[in-house]
Amino acid sequence: MNPEKRLLRRQLRRDHLRRKFRKPIPKTVVPSFFTLMNLFCGLVAIIQIYEGKLEFGAWLIVIAAIFDMMDGFMARLTNATTEFGIELDSLSDIVSFGVAPAFLFYSYSLHELMIIGIIISAFPALCGAVRLARFNVDVRIEDPDNFKGLPIPAQAMMLVALFLIFFPNPELFEGFNHGFNSMLVPVILLLSLLMVSTVPFDKIPRFNKNYLRQNRKRVYLFLFYFIAVVAFQEYGLILVFSIFIAKGVFLSLLRFWKEIHEEPV
């Protein structure tokens, strides 16, 4: 072969490889990384709970929630919201905020109720799966300013906060027939019901000028949530998610009350 042609072919091959490896990293990589870290934390939480390290497993669920919040934030920041990302996020959430909390509470106390305990502990995972499936369908039709039903990470954080507060103090429930389960069972049932309800709950604020200008109160409220969790840890978690849930339920009841008392035109 002509030496000049050989050099030209080598140069073309090098140019092709250079262009191939210079392709920009897809925007979806960053939020998907946080989503996978969410899933990883959920998996490790289940392993730690199985090994008897319940408190460490509970904190891993909290860390999974931080990664879950970050993936949504990064997806909006980079304008990289895709159907792939939505599906991956839901698959991760059902493990970290459905299966892991269910296994945590079954391992801690619900196993004492035998078959009833198995059924009760399954509610966060079962209702969470329904909630996520409905969200995945609805988000393809519209993207409203509120969640329909309690988000699965919120119910997981509420349950985990209860565990972290009362785990070191089991004597607080000695006067109840079923101990900690006397409080836990109704809380699980209530939160599971809220997940499959149509009660609207606040979404995390979007950090753009128009949204910040139009929704200052919501932004300030979420800043308060963040500061409370950082400052008071598990006590901040239970305070924040109690306010979050109570606000959604109260506004929904108020809206319902107004609708049934409106006079027909």
C-alpha cells in the first residue's frame, strides 16, 4: 500500500477515535448516579438490618432519602428528566422506602404479631408500589405542582424517625399490651392509606427565578425543613414530616369542606 495512503488511513482512524471519546457525557448520568446510590443504600440497609444492626440500617434509609432528593434536584437543574430516569427512580424507591422500612419494623417488633405482623409490615411496600405506579402514569400526562398521595420517601422518613427516637427507649411502651406495636401498627396503616389517597402534598421547590418569586412561602418552609433536620436529626425528621403530612391533610380537608358547602350557582 502506498505510504501516503497508509498515513492517511491512520490519521482518519485516530480522528474517528478522538471524536468518539470526546462525546459529551449524557445529562442523565448525573441524576442516575444519585438514583443508583439511593438503591445501593437501600440494599445495604436491608443487609444491615438482617445482621441485627437496626439503627445503622435506619440511618442508611435516611441517607437513601438524601440521594433521592438529590437525583430529583439534579434532574431539574440539568433539565435531564426522562422516562428512563423516572422508572429507575421508582424501582430504587420501592426498595429503599418500601421494602427496607418494612423489613426494619418486622425485624424490630412486628414479628411478635406473627402472621398479622407480616401483613402489617407489607403495607409500606405494597401501598408504596401502587403509589409509584400511579405517579409514573400521571407524570406522563401532566406535571402538577403537588404530589397526589403521600410520597413514599416521606412515609419512610416518618417511620424511620419514630424508630430512631423510640428504639433507645423501649420502656416508654411497657404499659401497652403490645408495646411499641400499639403505636406502630396504626401509624403504618395511616401512612399507607395516605400514599394511595389523592390528598395533595407539596413538591420540592424548583430553584428558578419565576418559581422562587411566585412560591416564596413554600421555599421558606422547605428551608426551615432542611435546617430542622440538620440541627435536630431524628427529632427534626419527625417534626418536619409531621408538619408536612399535617399540612397536606389539613388543606385537603379544608378544600373538601369548602366544596361541600358551596352553594350551587
